[in-house]
Amino acid sequence: MTAIAPPRGTERKPSPARRERAPLALWVLGLVAVVPAVSPIVYLLWTVLRAGVTDTSGIPPSRLWSLFLSTAVLVAAVTVTTALLGTATAWLTTRTDLAGRRMWSTLVTLPLVIPSYVGALAMLGTSGNSGLITEALRAVGLPGLPVFAGFWATWGALSLWNFSYVHLLGVPAIRRMDPSLEEAARSLGSSRWKTLRTVVLPQLRPALLSGSLLVSLYVLSDFGAVSLLRYETFTRAIYAQFRGRLDVTPAMFLSGVLILVALALVWAEQRVRGRAALAATRPTRAPETVRLHGFTRVAAYAFLAMVVVGALVLPLLTLAWWTVRGISLGSPVDSVIAELVRSTSVAGGAAVVTILAAIPLAILTVRHANRRTRLLESVTWSTYSLPHLAVGLGFLIVALRFVPPLYQTVPLLLIAYVAMFLPQALSAAQIGLRQIGSSLEEASRGLGAGALGTLRHITLPLLWPSLLAGGALVFLTVMKELPATLLLRPTGFETLAVRIWSASSELFYTQASVAALVLVAVSAVPLYVLVVRDLHD
Amino acid sequence: MKRFATILTSMAMLAACSGGGGPESTPAGPSDTTTAPVQETTQAQTGPLILYSGRNENFVEPAIAAFTTATGIEVEVRYAGTGELATTILAEGEDTPADVFWAQDPAFIGGIAKEGLLGELPGDITSLVVDRFRDADNRWVGITGRSRVFVYNTDLVDEAELPATVWDLVEPEWNGRFGVAPTNGSFVAFVTGMLLAEGEETTREWLEGIAANNPVIFEGNGPIVDATVAGDLPGGLVNHYYLLQRIAELGDVPASNHYFGDGDPASMVMATGAGILAVSDQPEAAADLIRHLLSAESQEHFLGLFEYPLIEGGGTPEGQPDLDALPVFDISLTDTADTLEPALNMISESGLN
């Protein structure tokens, strides 16, 4: 087991000498948080590994291979594209003299509120003979667009609705870059291109790798967009096996294979990253602003505008157009208030539970770091990289076989969300704890306050902003989550995501767009907490 | 943005670092005791009736609302694909919370009946429907009838080039030009019928031929019809009523339903079967629900959505031939349960899903 490398740049005062044994209560709380989250995945892998070596559940090996290839091609294409897009937007909005850089930076972050299946739905709505763009083109006598489906469409959709992760990671990385290195390289006669390759990119590498890993794991996990846009990947095949077989074993088998692929990806990223931790350098001065002139300047604006139009304006416009057209044609549109209440309460509940679960784990892993707590942390993390459809299937089977009273209940849904998204709150809490340092807590303890008193009066108030950020991230992710919700929801518990999915598969586009617009509007709130507020820090 | 970026970064790093261990390395002795808060009550005795519906909400919801108004019995409906619900019920087994299952087709509900998970229906219910549209052992009953057709875009396909039999779709002229929904209940039921009538070898040959002919794969019939109506797809294998619903909604559209001839498996007329789960704790209310679905009122609602009512004198959907005048593909719907599993395996092995 490799040691967990904490993001050192933010650590203020590691005081290993003062680390004490973790109180038993913390361990109990930590295990209560982690064990339910992990056991379904362990069970799934166990069943698969036990059966799968010899028996592929009637799935021909050639089929596995073609699924693997098509999935790998998509992951690679989207990862490279998002790396390019995100780096470009990050660089343009931090290093150049373009007007409205802060506005552009916010605008290219906003696509995060659009779940990829909503984006895919909108893509379908703009293309083909009855699409929005086709109608616009035909109105001026141009030929229409073919249906956006298959590889190219899926590639575009997943790139457009994921590159913001790379942008968000790229911006601070670019800001941190030391301009003197670049200048030294240039003054020693290195060409612009060579400088980029040998000096700039290596400094960006950790951020790019992190962003790419998040994106590639997401692509591996995506279910909604690949299904709507009809591109064959593991997740679509898992769902097809679940629907198209009587036995769940083939779907479980494919899930297990997909989980192994995800773990392999994570392992590969770790190898590539090597020992390069995030550089903690603070540049001595701000880098020189790059002035863009003439054609380059126009092209830069055009590029940003195209990205924003494609990832934000066009999908929202399509949804709005569908809504207006549908309502004016008298399409039946049910209120989505009940769905909104369910989505927000379950996302809010998941955020609260996840934060509560993250607090003891964060204290354990930061204040009492040792081999055992690191193991606990690794286990927690392992679920984060796993595709939600597979996790959902694992929870469904485990609940049915071992805890039937939990089956199809909101508590089970919450446990599954905690399993999938605990790392988001945990990492936020850990970062917060490291920034606070332990000296204040020690002072409080020295002055006679008890452990709980210190936690209540010192640690938690200082930790609050980080917890809020972690909670907001969990809220945002749960709002958008589709496949696990689809499998695990109690009967009749339709959330916004489920409503969008079912309405779009029944072709009730008006209904789907209304729900999608509400989902996007609500998701903007946590994103505001995370990004826009932070921007002004 | 810095804080968010830091969280994202550390998530990516930590995800990376956890990869070495993998989930196999759980802490010693993860006992399920922590996951299982012991609950005394298992199922509420007087909870709402639970319907697993493979039919869509638009179709089902009005009938359910009328049932609740008339009887005061609350119904919670789980909407999903028929195959998905069948797999779910089989995984749930005796623990299924469902009281009633209403499938899109006879094969899946037959499969559930075959596993012994459906109870016998009261005679007053089964006597409402003719023999050919219900289970021979009275474990499920057809609610509505639908026929398989080939929908096509009249601008893109000449009448002369329409497939005469389902075997024409294996030919090069249809390469990449038609849609199928291989995991959809109706398609699966059609394959079970083909298996019954023509045997394993022929069916496998057809499925492999179709899979090799680059069909456009959809999740359901509706999107195939929509793509055909829009002119994005020349045609596809679907059920008859989708197009009729589109015409009712949009007026004249450049698409039409094409019927295969007598004896062609693609001419299969099937029932959407409903049955009561053997473990249901409210079989009376469940039976009432099925009676309601077979009431004149509900059947008229289904007729309005262009499906065939299955009760005596239920009528014929507008613009459709009478049920008895449809092409004949003579198999027992009850027997489709026996070919369900091989059909599903063959569809999967052919590479269609």
C-alpha cells in the first residue's frame, strides 16, 4: 500500500511528534461511515472474480474486447480534447490581456451545471431533420444537420461538459507558474515551442494529470450521454445486459470488468505521475501578461465564444425552445415541483450525511495519520473512481441478498451516495484541517477544554467553509447523478434526473426540458458557492 | 476557485493513490452488522399497492388515477423497461415489493410466471379475455393487444422496395438503413415467437444476419418511429401504435406502417400481460386493479392511444384493421415463456446488445 500524498502546498505545520493514538470512538465512527459504503463493491468484485475467470456469463470474449476498445477510444479522445480545451481556456483567462477574463472564466466553468445526459438530449434536439439548428439553417436555404449520434457526437458531448474540470485545475496551476523559469529558457536561446515543451508543460503536468484522471474516470462512468447518443461502451452494455437478460449475473460480470478497468486507469495515472507532487512554489512575481493582437486576439475571443455557445448557450437555448414550443402546442407538462423537492432533499440529505461521515474520517487521517488510517482512507477512495452504474448494481444486489428491509428505500439511496461521493467531502475537510493546523486545538486542550469542546468551539467553526465547499460539491453531484438513482430509488420516488431520463426516452421533450431547466437552475447554487464566491476570495 | 481547484486536485491525487490497494483490501473483518440496522417491520401491511409497469407513464397514469379515485386505493408505480423490471423481480424473488407486474409483452411476464412468482388470477378476470391473449394456466392476462410492424418513411422508401419478409432486412439493400430496439420487450417477444416457429438455427441465423447488417440500435420503439417520421432513418421494426400516436399529434407525417404477411414472425400480435405476484400481501386490491385495467373505461382509454382493447366489444383503433383481420402468425403466447431465456441469450450472443 503506497502512502497517501497529501497536497503539501497547503499544509502549514505537520507535527508528527504530537500525533497521538486515535480515540476508539473516532475509529468506530470512521468505520460506520466506510464499511457500508464499501461492502457492496467488495461483494460485486468477489462474485465476479470468483465466477469470471472461467465463465464470462455468456458474453463472448470478442464482445468484451470490442467493448473495451470502443470505451478506451472514447476515454482517450475525450481526455485529450478536454485537456486541450481546458488548458486553452485557463491560459486565455489568466495569462492574456483579453477583456472580461473573469467573466469568461466563470462562463467556461458554468457548463458543470449541465449533466452530460441533458447536454446529449439538447444535442439531439439541435440536429437531425427536426432539430433547432437544422430548422435555422433551412430557413436561410442551407442544408440541415445530420443526427448527432454515435462516436463523434458522444465525443463532443462528453468533451464539452467535462473540460471545465481541467479549466478549474489549470487556472491556479498557471497562476503558480514561475515566470523566471520561462524567461531563463528563452534568454538561453530556447525557442517558444521548446520552452513550452520543456519548461511550461512540465509545470502544468500535475494539474493536467489530475484533470485528465477526473475526466477519464467520468467518461468511463457516463451512462446517460452514451445511451442517448447511441455509442457502445461498457455502461451501455451493462444496462443492456440488465434489461435484456433474466439473470443479473451478466450485468454484474460486466460491472466487475468495468471496475477493474477503472482501477487500472487510476493505477496507470499514478505511474505516469511518478513522484511529481504538486509544486508548492509561489512565484516571486506575477508572470508577464501576454498581449494578443489582431488576428490572434479575434481568434481567442472567437474560440472562447464558441466554447461558451456550444457548452452553455446552445443546450440552454434548445431546452428553452422545446419548453416554449411544447407549451404553445399544448403538450401536457406536469409540474416538476415534487421532483424538485425530492432531488433537493435527497441531495441535501446526502451532503449533510457525507459531511458528517467525512469529519471523523478527516480527523483520523489528518490528525492521527498512521498506516491503519491511511488504509482506511485508501478504501474510501477506491469507491470514488468506480462507475456509478456498477456501484448502483452492487448496492441493489447486496441490499436484496443481505438487508431486504433497506431495499428501495431512501436510506439505501443515501448510503450509496455517501459511498460514491464521500471522497469529495473528505478531501475538502482534510484540506481545511491541514490549513487550520493543530496548534489552536492544542492550545484549547491545554487550557482545559475537552476533546468534544475543542471540536465544537475551535475545529468545526474553522473548518466550516471547507465543509460547506465539500457539501456543495456533493450536492451538485448528487443532483446530476442518474444511473444509481435509477436503480436504487424507492418506487414512485422520481427525482429530476429520473424524470428527465424517462421523459426523454418516451420522447416527451417538453417535459424533459422543463425538468432539465429546473435541474440546471438549482445546480447553479452550489456551483456559485464553490466557484464564484471563491473567485472573489 | 482556488479552494474548489484544491479539492478537485486532491481528489484526483487521492483517487490515484488509492489505486494500488484496490477495494479488495478492506479493513479486517468488515462485518455486515454495521450495515444492517435491524428493522422490526418488514413491509407495511396497508401500504400502497405497488405496480411494476413496463408500459410508459403516459399510457398508464390516467388509468391508475381513475382507479384511485374510484376505489381509494393508492398505487405507487415503478416505471422502467419490461426486461429491467423482469430482471429486478427475478433478483428480488420472494422479497419483491411488487404486487402487480404489467409487462409490455407476453414473454417476460410468462418468464416470471414460469418461475412460480405469479399467483393464479380469479376466474372473473381471465374470462374477460379470449384464450389466445392470456396464459394457459391463468397466471397472467392480456390487457391490450399490439402488432409488430415495419414503420418506414414514405419519402425515403418506395413501396416496391419494402421488405416482403423479415428476412429481407438481412439483405445488403437494408444495410444500415433500419432501426431495432433489441433489449425492448416487444422485440424480445418477437424473437421468442420466431424461435417457437422456426427453431434455434434459423433464428440464430436471422439475428446474426441482422447484427451484421449494421442496424441502428435504439433503446425503445418510440425513438425509432420519431427518427423515421423526421426522415433521419428509413425505417425500423416497431409496434403499430407509435406511428398512429404521432399522426394524431402532428397530423399528416411522411411515414407509414408496413405489415409483413401471414406466417411471418414479424407479424406477431402480442398481448401486454399483467399478473399478480404470488407474495403480494394485498391480492384483493391487486385483482381490483387488474379488473379496472380491463374495465370498459380503461380499455377505451387504451383504444384512444391506438392499442387493441382485449375485452369483448372493445373496438378497433382508428385506422387499423380489426384484430382478427391482422396477418396471422400462429403461436401460443403462453409458450413464449419457454423460449424467453434462449431468445435473450441469442440476442446477446448475436452482438445486438
